[in-house]
Amino acid sequence: MIRCKTFIQWVVTEQINQLSISKRVQATIHPLMCYKCRTFKRNNKALNQILSEYDANKPDAG
Ligand SMILES: [Zn+2]
């Protein structure tokens, strides 16, 4: 099993789609078995959502 640190690095850098099949399988399984990473992944997704909405609604203040 991959380490939490490795998994988080993949999520943060959005490398998952570029990994080999076997690593991608591990990246899929890891959050299912590790509740910390499951929470992290969800929070990271929510954070990205918030940031993209913020960018879209940013006032054009220059
Ligand atoms: Zn983990």
C-alpha cells in the first residue's frame, strides 16, 4: 500500500491521470482504506471548487 504522503502528493499535484495503471489502482484503493486520505481528498475537491468559484466571481479590480 502506498503511503498517505504519496497519495496526497498525487492528489495535490493532479498527477493521478499520468500514473501507471498499477499506481492508479493504488490511488483509487488508498482513500477507500484510509479515512484520513478520504477526508483529505474530499476537502481538496471542495477547496478547488471554492477557489474556482472565487476566480469566476472575482471583481474586476485590476
Ligand atoms: Zn492515507
